[in-house]
Amino acid sequence: MSDRDNAAKSRGSDGGLRSPSRRLILGGIPVAVTLASKPALAMTGECSVSNALSGNLSHPLPEGTNCGLTPESWIKLAGTEQLWTRTGFAPSTSFLSACGSQSFGSQWSCGDQSLLAALEGGLTVTCKVGKDSVTLNARNFGAQLAAAILNAGCFSPTNYPETVSQVRALAAAVWSSQPATQSLAQSQLDAATGRVSNLNINS
């Protein structure tokens, strides 16, 4: 066999060299690109109750992991007092004591229900509109704000994006607003609920 034949035999059908190392490098490119393009971990719900329970100073949770628990999760934990002791609050703590009360002259009035009652959807909120005091649907508002204050007390700032002060400021913005209609008053509650409900997602 001539030198030309040997050279041709060592080439593939496309005329390129049959080099395993070349194929390996080419085959690895898509994998490398995929890994490089993977977004960095954000606070998007990479946690669970079991992870939250195991996280402490000696075994910290990864920074940037959102461990915001759902209202239902906090209800289940109330009987065991697990995690509640880390929040600075108790199931019997009143919602207003935790999240802040209305100032004198506010149109708003909030019941004295506990955090646990609020988590269960039992918070009552009324707003004076004109000469009438109207009762609003505060079920989700109470549950989500109560969960938010507990999550902030337990996990912020590394594992929950809202601090206790920020959650209280959210409630204070509602209490200081002066809605002219019942629908606008309800919108104030719903807006505050929406701010934190997408963070309270782990169970």
C-alpha cells in the first residue's frame, strides 16, 4: 500500500483526521455552553420545610435560596413551635403587634386576631368609606402578611428578600392610605398581598 493510500485510510469521509480527541472536544462544546448559560441561583423557591428546619448557624442554608414558607406550612409548625422560636413571634402574638397597627385617625380598622388566626384566614379588616364602615375580604391579606413577617423574622436577609421592617412598611402603607371607594380599599389589600404571596411558596 502506498503512502497516499495510508494517508487516505487515516482520514474520514470528509477528509478530516480520525482523531478521537478531536471528536471529544467537539462533543464537549454544547455541554460547556449549556452549563455556562445556566442562570445563577436566585430567590426562587429552592427550599422546603425540612431544609428550613435543618438550617442553622452550624449548617447554614445556601445564601440566596428563598425559604419563604406558605401560610399552611406555618400553621402546621405552630403546634411544634419548630422555626417559630427563630422568628421572634409566637402563634398567639397579635397580627397588629407583629405587623403594626393603624395610626390615630386612620380610615382602617384591623381586628386583634393572633398571627395563627391570620394564617388561618381569620383576620378582619374594615375601612371607613364616606360615612360607612365596610368589611373587606382580608383572608389572603392576613394569611400572606402573617407568613411574610414570620419568614422575614426567621430567614431574612440571606434566605428571604423582605425584612421585618419592610413587611411592616407594607402594612403601614395600607393603613395610611385613604381609599374613596370599597373597591379601592380592597385593591390596597390585594396589592400588599401580591407583593409577598409570590415569595411565600415553600411547603
